[in-house]
Amino acid sequence: IGVIFLNDVLFAYIMKISVIGVGYVGLATAAVLAELGNDVIAADIDKKKIDSLNSGIMPIFEPGLKELVARNIREKRLRFTHDNKEVIRHGEIIFICVGTPPKENWETELKYVKNVAMEIAHNMDSYKVIVHKSTVPVETGDNVRKVIHDNIKKSVDFDVVSNPEFLREGSAIKDTLEPDRIVIGSGSQKAIGIMKKLYEPLKAPLIVTDMRSAEIIKHASNAFLATKISFINSVARICEMSGADVEKIAEGMGHDRRIGKEFLNAGIGYGGSCFPKDSQAFIKIAESYGYDYKLLKATNEINEEQKEHFFKKIKDALNNLNGKQIGILGMSFKPNTDDLRFAPSIYIINELQKEGAKIKAYDPEAMEKAKQVFNSIEYCKDPYEASKDADALIILTEWNEFRELDMEKIKKLMKRSLIIDGRNIYSPENMKKSGFHYISIGRQDVV
């Protein structure tokens, strides 16, 4: 992934920026805003994480992030602290980037956002623009404003802004430096002017709206993309029944400019920290206003069914899974990240183990985190070790290195020449020439 760095740009105005919460969103935000020449302090209550970051150790894998953080620490534009009082008083703009995990009923947990709002109220000593960047339900900005207003210790002015992030894990730095658009939601012209000045170097389209509209833009965007994925997966099911090829269909659809090619890749469904959580949260938001969001409910149902359908493919191909040796390639929910949150691999591997299958697995980046999720898995040093003596090789994440394997070597290592591909990374024609029994999504099996 090519990363554009902007150190050579001359900035007329350097802003003091504070970022509270250094997960995926907060860390990428802090690093990029420092790269733009600003004076950035980022805070987190996890002292171990902060100490690691100050030592140049990244808590997550994200291409380009480690280098970006290291350079801006070295250039003294970026530092990390676990002292929220310090970070609140530092910034003229304060970004709230704390986690907003789902509750058991899929409503968004906002206690971390409210806790930060309370701390800001207690420690703010001058005018601040308080920006909530985490994905939150509509009206959260109003609630943040109320918490601060009701608990403020000093008589100082402030504004609250919604500035949702649209970064993708695996390309977070590029997405932050080269955004499709920047959404600024606020009723304050002063705050809007400050945010425009902050983002001016990015030369990206600015969408200025009210705060509630900005909050819904993020949920609506993720809901639409999730729906697009479930749509093509439902088409893939019809293709398998009718003998059609979902990739040809996606190609034919994608050339229509009204539809576009992106997110028309059939597979085993979406995962990660955004689509599952945000689509369920949007359903709950709709319910709170009395609307039954049937379309989005169907989107989520199709996504769950797709994982079940893929597991059935594996079970049908092997008949009895008990005692079978299964090689797994890829566990992260998508390539170029080590994130396993809501990854389809969790369902697939757990179901395989319930049926008595023995699992050997390889992922380029996610194996350390996988050890916290799975039990009784043999972790391998490369795809070839995962293939050795396997009754089947299962592709769950479309890492590029899996596309470039020596398939002749793979075939010799396996007990049985069976590949079940949940990401359609191989050509059925090439698999047939190589002598594999090849099963994929929305395409006819090669026997």
C-alpha cells in the first residue's frame, strides 16, 4: 500500500490536537494529524498500551502505521500519555475516539464516551472543539454537549462536532490521508471554521451538515455497504443452483456506474468491527424511532446464513468431519489486518471443531490474536505447513500471498487434493488443470 507523507508541505498554522482513545481510529487519527504538521497528544487509560506506543511498539497491525508513528514521535509532533487531564488541556480540538462496543442486545454502549465527556467537563480550562469520531447513534453529540454543560467546572465555552471516520482496516493511513469525503456536523460556524482549517491540507470534499445528519451518515454508509455484500452473496446462492458464475455477474453489474464494482465480491460474509456492529446498531436506532428496518435485518440474516452455507459445503465435501485434518489459510476478517472481531473464521473453525476436525492454521498477521480466541489449534509457520497431510485446505481470508502459492507443492503435501475457497481467490480453470477438487462461492465445483 502506497502511503503519501506530507512533511514537505509548509503549514501556516499549527494546531494543538488531543486524541482520547488509541484504538484503530484514534491511533490513525493521531498519527495522520501529526503528519500534517500539528502538535498532537493522544491518551488512553491503558498504561501498558501507552508505554508501548512511546517505545515504538504498535498494539495493532496496520500497513504504514508503525513508520508514521515513529517518525512523528521523532519529530516531536506526536506523543502519548495516560493522563487525560493533560491531554484535555492541551488541545484546541479534542477528538473522542474511544470504543463503542455493542451491548448484548446490539445497542451501542456509550459509557466510555460519556466518561470522557465528564472528564472534559471537569478539566477543560479554555474554549474547545470537542469532536466525536467514534461511530455512535444519532443524538450522541447532543448528549455529549449536555453532559459537559451540566458538569463543567469552569465557565468556558465549547462546541461539539460530529466528524465520523470512514477508514478501512488494512488501508487506514491511506484512507485518512486521502479521504473520499470529510463530514463535519455542527451548528457552530466557529467550530466548522476550525475543522475546515484543520483538514484544509487534505484537499478532500467537505460535507458540512447538522450534527444529527453527520451521525447518521456513518451508519447509513456502513449499512449500505453491508447490504451490497449480502446482495451479491444471495446472488451467489442462485448461481450455485442455476450453474451461473457470480464473478461474471458481478463484472457485468459493476460496469454500471450507478452500481460500481466495489463490494461485489461473493464470499463467506462480512466481519470486523464495523459492519456487523454498525448494522445491528442502526436497526436498534430505527426501532427507537418506531421504524422496523426490515431491509437491514435481512442483510444481517443473509450474512449469518452465508457462513452456515459455507460450513455445509465443507461438511458435504468431507462427509464425516470427525478426525479429519483441516488446513486453514487466513483467520483475520479481511487481509492487511490482524483483527478477528466478528471474523467469519470464528464461526467456521468453531463448527469444525465441534464436529471433531483437527485444525492446522496459518495467517500472516493474526495468529497471536487468534491464540486468545481459539483452543486446540496447531499454528503453522507458513501455508505449506498448514497444508501438510490435510484432508482439505480452507481459504477464509484473501491474503495476497495465498494467491501466489506453489500449487503443485501444495498438492503433494495434502492427503487429499481438496480446496474449499471462501474468497474465490483461485480460477476454477487453473484448479482443474492442477488436478484439484475445487469448491468456491457462486461458481460451479471443479471435480
